[in-house]
Amino acid sequence: PERPYVIDEMISAKAIAARIEELAGEIRHEFADTDKLVVVGLLRGSFVFIADLVRELNLPIEVDFLEASSYGNAMQSSREVRILKDLRGAIEGRDVLVVEDIVDTGHTLNHVSGMLRSRNPARLRTIALLDKPSRREVDFRSDWIGFEIPDEFVVGYGIDFAQRNRNLPFIGKVRFTDAEG
Ligand code: PRP
Ligand code: MN
Ligand code: MG
């Protein structure tokens, strides 16, 4: 049986939307001269962020998705990243923006960006809505970060706890309410 918990709001839907507007402005500036930007979402956590971000990007874009091996229902990183679903399109010579919900240990985005870089894109940049630098296990920094957060168990806006709560419109913090919590 699941431990009982409540979710406390940490970053409001309004604050997320405002930050996305700012980030979109920077991305538009960086890729102002692009003929086409391939925006790559990492499944599944990025699906809400990428949907909101691309609608603020007034650029010619294509959307593609990639799935890397997941923590599954575990709370711990396996540290070993495998590609479960690759991109549909080739990215050689293209401008690419990889969109991620959160950088925790850094293994996922580090591995994925290394793999995509080996395909020789023209430009490759990464954006993550959240960053937990205190958890980093590899030397990785995303080009853009929405919010730097402390080491809390977060859910919502695409991020799950055992596959649940991805549909919350805000970022919340899980607080266990049983004796051990
Ligand atoms: C989570 C999150 C990031 C990754 C970050 O994905 O969405 O992709 O972990 O962790 P890391 O920096 O330690 O690698 P998860 O594997 O849970 O899959 P999901 O996106 O399908 O939830
Ligand atoms: Mn993920
Ligand atoms: Mg997950």
C-alpha cells in the first residue's frame, strides 16, 4: 500500500507561465536565424513543459520525442541510461533544443545530449524547467533553467510520483503524512 501524502504548492502555474515567457524570449533570440528548430521532448516528464514552451516560441519548429530509460516507479536513479524510443527524424546539421522537466543527478540529460551531439547537429541546446544542483552526480549544466530548487520530492506539471500527479497544473512538494513522514 502507498504511504499517505499531501502535496504542497511550491511553484504556481502563474509563476511557471511567466518564467516560460522569459525563457522563450531568450530561446527566440538565440535561434533567431534558424531555418528550423527541432524541439525534442524527453518522455514522459517533459510533455507539459514542451507543450507550453513551443506555444511561446515564435520560430519555425518541428517537434520530436525521445524516451530514455526511466526510474520506473523507484525514487532512486538507476544511473544507467538507455534509449527506449529514439527520435523519428535525423538531426545532422539541424538546430536542436532538448526539453526536460528536471535535472536531478544529471545522468539522463547528460547521456541524451552526448548521444545527440554525436549525430552532429548544427547547434544543440538544452532547457530544463527545474534544476536540483545539490543532487548532481555528473558534471552537467543545462543551457537554460526555469527554477533552481532544493532537494525536495516534487510532482506536477509533467512530473510524477509513481506515475501519478503529472496532471497537476503547478509544481508541488510531496509531504508524507504517516508516522515516518
Ligand atoms: C525523471 C525526470 C528526468 C530525470 C531526471 O524521469 O523526468 O527525465 O528523471 O533525473 P536524473 O537527472 O537523475 O537523470 P523518469 O526517469 O522518472 O521518467 P519520466 O520522465 O517518464 O517520469
Ligand atoms: Mn523524465
Ligand atoms: Mg518519473
